[in-house]
Amino acid sequence: MKLLYAQTTAEEGLVVVDDTLVFMCVKPVTVQPSEVVKVSTGVTLEVEKGFALNISTHPALADKLCEIFPALVVINSIAGSCRLDIPVRNAGRNPVHLMVGDLVACGHVAKMEPVDKEESDFSPVETPVSRSTPQRKNPDFKFEIKN
């Protein structure tokens, strides 16, 4: 894993379990139905060039009918050093109260490969168009237009 540093500003908001980063809430917050709130994890991180940190909803948060919004947050070296506040959306009908230590998100570090730009010929491909056979008229139905 090439996570350069992770430091918390309040209580511990980050735990590493089996190569998975688990982010926790460090300040109590209430998320109203259909509302999106940034949940503070107290973690500041920087990802090394050539790697990406993929952050998704933790199952414990999904049990409360909440999810990360958008569904996946990706942080790479372009972001530089950033404080991680995770946007959480309440998909339920009742307010959700997140307390200190509640599990919010899971993070996985992935290696990124450089993309080779190749010259390509984008000429259109002509495909024959086949028409379906016309439908027969039904003699049982007649339509009239009256003025």
C-alpha cells in the first residue's frame, strides 16, 4: 500500500483491517431523509502517484439505509493532500444519527497503469440495413376522420 500519510485531527477515524482502510465518524451528525451530509473522518491523506484510493459504503452504514453519495469516491495523486470528509446520503424515511466511532466507509488502494495512446482509424463501418416486412392491414378495424 502506498498511502503516504494519514493523520487524524480528533479521535482515531481510521483503522486498517486486512488491507482495507475503514473510516469512522469522529463528530456526531444527524442525516435527514434524502439529505446529503459530509461526515468528518478526521483523516488527512495523500495518495502516491500511480495509485488510487477507492472509497465505498461500509456495510454497517448500509444497514442504516445510508450510502456514500456518489456511490464511489476515488482519490488519486491529483487531489494532493486532502482532508477526507465523506458525503453520506440518507436513503431511508427516518433521520439517521451517526455517533463517534460509527463505521462509514471502506477504502481500497489500487495500482493504476499508464494508458498508451495509440493512433486509431475511426472510419465509419457501413452495415447493410434490413427492413422488416410490412404488417398486414387488419380488415376488422376501420378508422375514420370526421370534421
